[in-house]
Amino acid sequence: MIDHLPQLLSTGTSAAIIEVVIGLLVVIAGVALLAEKLKIPYPILLVLAGMGIAIVPGLPVVKLAPEYVFLIFLPPLLYYAGILTTWRDFIANIRPISLLAVGLVAVTTVIVAFTIKLLIPEMPWAAAVALGAIVSPPDAIAATAICERLAVPKRITTILEGESLVNDATALVLYKLAIAAAMTGMFPLTDLAWKLPLVGAGGIAIGLLAAWVSLQVRKRVHEPAIEGTVALLTPYLAYLPAEWLHCSGVLAAVAAGVYMSRWLPRVLPARARLRDGYVWSTIVFLMNGLIFVLIGLQLPGVVTELSPIPAGRLLWWSAILAGVTIVVRVIWVYGQAGIPRLFSASYRQREPMPPTGQLFVIGWAGMRGIVTLAAAMALPVEFPYRNHIVFLSFALILATLVLQGLSLGPIIKLLGLGDDGSTVKEEREARWEATQAALARLQAMSFAEQVPPEVLTRIRESYDERLTVLSRVHVIDHAGEKDDVTCPIETLRRVHRETLEAERRMITFLRDQNVIGDEVLRRIIGEIDLEEAKLA
């Protein structure tokens, strides 16, 4: 693979490749800063920036090598998404997530295939199905970014993120079957019934095994550079074996990330978790930025290859495709929420109908992105109607990012959706319990060990202040009552570490008992890790 890396971006010389990559990284940083100032999701501006760069005369032409798109970009992005998943909330919303990630993907694939056959009758069915599979899975990056900024109800973000973890696997199974059908002339529908669960289960098993092996290695390696390298390789160690064994590499990478999110707070030291957070957030941001810029860079070249087709016809096809995918999703979201409750009184009582505004936001948040681009670019060069499929995929990405991405924020505000306060409540409860656990550990140490009173006093004061804030009880600070005492520094550090570890164990226990979610755990564990890092 190393010998062929220059082919990833075929721009001529190796020097040109380096210049292009550095230039794109500068563009990503600048556009992301502008997007933050304008309060616009950065994927939208990055796509537009890529299109603008592509039409600048004299710049080298950038083309993605299809065989590397999935391999380089997907594993780390999916792995990181798995790490950020709140497993408790995912399980609690498994029904709507499954209906979106499996049912909607399959329905969208079929409806898009029939639609495109009406528009382009000469296109083979296998190619039409491939296009349907390519455009069926939404990308939740822009949607979740908007939801987090506007503090919408937690359930909306949970469903959108959970859907994005699973829908890629469903779409890629259909995608691979369509490619095989186009190349062999046969589309074995019977294979789908057993391949989908088998491929999914195999991918999950391989991902869990890869994550377990990676974690065992990281526990035993004390050199930060080596341990960090193993961490960065983990998504590829899950993805590649799954693909070699014809299982779902997507679910393998996601499963590895979910496994790590459950065990990292218990197993690894604070410095490793802090490093993981900073490194992965930077890598994922750069990869997201590159992929969205590359979307824009590729579009002018694709349009040029379809120049014999009138521009009006291309725009008509694109508008119909975008309209169909958007309408199908909105109808499906309302249908899967309303139909079961219409026929089951017990289900209506157990789970009341979600608010109409929440349903509409979930239905409208169907922006296409990374997976659609990667699947379109990874089509074999000899695939029938490849240029048509790539163009329509790109057009749908652009249309949904701009139309839905820019309008989602105003729609959320118009519907009056606000934060339900569940995360804040969980966080406050978790902090209270962690503080009590730390004080209990401090009390036990005062009885069992010869700890200087000044050490106990200094540490206890910080926890008492925290309890005061959490309980919202106003305490008057009497000037002059605090004495300056000299604490044995090593003893102070050791006792403080013990109390921090008691906090960490309590937070992990609350997460394991589903009292709090992984989002709250990550936030508080991160603060504890920073506090421990200061002791060093």
C-alpha cells in the first residue's frame, strides 16, 4: 500500500501532492473558523470552498483513488463515533434507530432505484440499486452539530447519532450486492436475508475482539509513544480483518469504539485518556474537513465528464432525486412513529406519541455526506453509468447539506425545541455522588492511616465547597478563619489521588447502572483526569 500512496491524490508530482494537502489543511482551518463565526455547520462551507478551489485556473487537478477512500477515512471516523456513543440511550431508543438505520435505508434504496429507472430507463437495475444504496444513509455530522449548538432535546441527538452508526452497514451490504450483480448479471435477493445479519454479527464480533486485544496491549505498554500508536491503529485493526472475512468493517469499527468507551475509564491511566481525547478530536476534525473539501473538488470534474448531457436535464434529475429522498425520510419518520400506536393501545399508553416538532426535525435532518461520497468514488471504473451515479450522489450531498443544513437551525428555533434538562440533571447527580464517595474515602484514610490533619483539612475543604455549590446553599466565608498551613506535598498528592480515584469509580459505577449516560461520564472523567494531571 505504501508504494501506491501517491495515487491517493493523483495530482502529478509528489511535491504537488504535498503542496495540495498542506493547502487543503490551511483551507479547512480557515473555513472552520469562518463557519464558527457565522454559526453555520462547517461541512456546508467546506463543500462550497472545495468547489471554489476546483475552478481556480492553474491549480493541479485532484482526483481521489477509489480503492483508498473507504480504507483511509471510514475506520477512524466510525471508531470515534462509537466512542462518543451513549450506550444506555442507544438501547433505550433501539426501535426508532433500527427502523431508520435498516428499514428506511432499504426503503430509500428501492424507491430511489425505481425513480432513477423512470428518469433514465436505459440504466441497468443493478446500477439503479447501487445509486439507491449510495444515497440512502444520511450523515449525522452537520445535524448533530446544529442540535448540540441549539441544545435540542437529548433524544433527537441520540436517535440521529445512533442511526448514523448502523445505517452505513445496511447501505454498504446493499451496495456490494448491487456491484456484484452489475458485474455478474445476477442479483440474488435470497442472499440478502441471511447475509445482512451474518455480515453484521461477524463485524461486531471482530470489532469487539480487536478492541479487547488493543486494550490488553495498551495496559501492558508504558511507553506513551507506543501506546498512542496502538490506540491510533485500533480502528484499522477492527476494520481490515472484518473486510478480509467479508463481514461489516463499518460495524467492526463502531463496535471497537463502543467497547473502548465502556472500558477506557476503568483500565487506562488519566494521561492516556487525556491524550486520546485531544489526538482523536484533531484527527477526526481534519478527516471530516478533508472529505468535505474533496467533495467540492471532485464535482466540477464529474460535471465535465457528463458534458454531452444538457445541464437542464442534469439539474432536473438532481432535483427529483433530492426531493424523493427528503420526502421519503419525512414520511417514514412520521409513519414509524404513528402507525404502531394507531393499532396498539398498550403501546400508546406505554410510549406516548413524540411531539410533532421532534419528529419533523428527525425527518428533516437527512443530510448526506462522507459515506455517500466514499461509496460513489469507490465504484469500479468499468461500472455501468458510473459518471451518472457519481454526479447524482454529489448533487444530492450538495443539495441536502445546503438546503437542509442551513434551514435546520431556523426550523429548530421556529418549533421552539429546547433542552429537556436531562443531561444537566444527570451531571449534577453524578457530581454529588462522586463528591460523597471522595469524602467517604478521605474519612476512611483518616482512620486507617497516619495522614496529617492539615492534608485532610485542605482536601476536605475543596470537596465541601463543591457540595455547597451543588446543594445551592449559600455559605458565608468568614475572613481570617483559614490558616496558612504547610502540607507534606507527597502526602497531599497521594491522598488527593485516592479521592480522585474514588470519584472515578463512583462515576463509572453510575454509568454501569444506567443512572447517567456516557456523555456525562466523559465530561466528569475528563475533569478528574485533568485534576490528576495537575498533581503530576
